[in-house]
Amino acid sequence: FADVKKKGDDKKSANKNGYIPEARDSRAGFYVGKSTVIELAAAVGSLKQVEFIIRQPPANGTLSAVRPHPKDSNKGLVTYTHRGRDAPLTDRFTFACRVEGGPVSAPATVTLTGRLFEAKLEVVDVGTMEKVFLGGEATVRVSLKNSGDETFASDMTWEAPWQGPPRIELKAGEKSDFLMTFRPEKVGLFKFSKE
């Protein structure tokens, strides 16, 4: 009968170092083949530093060692590095936490969603152009912007009756004006589309 315990004794002994912390699920984004810092969080009834433990590593990348958050004792930081373009654009890993060697929490999941570095060229403004007759020509200013997150650099092929710069290079977020020449080769109504 010495092993008989009062109801609630297990809970008290399990909580001798404070409440069992709760690891929090989260979502994070990353760029393909790049590293990103991910914040891990826990709900705890203590101001003591929480220890984070990786339970299941990611399948499509690697994690650094977990380090304490510089300002918040119930958070940690880990760096995720995606494997590269050959790997899927989604990943996940699980982690748990504890305080001062106390009981370990149930695992939480960090869901990761990736995106490619891509250039995205768009027409933001087109100057006006008067009527042009067969055999004539007109020049119009066209403003282009790279709204993507990678440099756009390409040799250009223009469809008649338009002619423009042989090559366009724009850094991510850069906007620039280019001159386009219009030389109609047949009679008709022509329109310039921003699409």
C-alpha cells in the first residue's frame, strides 16, 4: 500500500519546475535554396528561458542549432536552409519545449512554404502617340518595372511594327523608361497592350 498516491500527486510532481509549456504551431515562408530565420514560440507560466527541442527534422532542407531569442525568453530562433530548386516548395518540421529540464511539451509543427526568386516585368506607363501613316514612324516612351524579386536580364525580340531596345536589364524593384519605335507596314488600326 506504500505505492498508493493521492489523486493529483502525479500532476504536482510533473509540474515541480512550473507549468508544462505548450509549443505553438506556426507557418513561415522561404526562398528556394536560401536560408531564413524562423521563430519558435511557447506558452509558459514562467519568465525562465524556454529550451526548444527539434523532434522531426525537415525533409527538404536543414536546420541550424536552436538559439535563444535575444528579447523574449519564451521564444527561440532556428535557421532553415532549403535544399534548392530540385526540392519541393513545401516542408515542415516539429519541435517541443521545456523549462529547466522539466517535463517536455507535446510537439508543435512549423509549416514552411517556399517561392522561387523570379523577375516580373510589367508596363507601368505608355506615352501618347499621334496617328502614324504607312511608311512613317513614331517614337513612344514606355515605362517598365521589375516587380519581381530577381534581376530581369534578357535579349528582346519585338514583333513588327514595333522596334525597341535589343536588351533590357532591370534589378528587382527597378523602374526605367525605354523608347519604342512604331513603323507600320500596312494600313490598319494598331493598339499597344500592357498585357
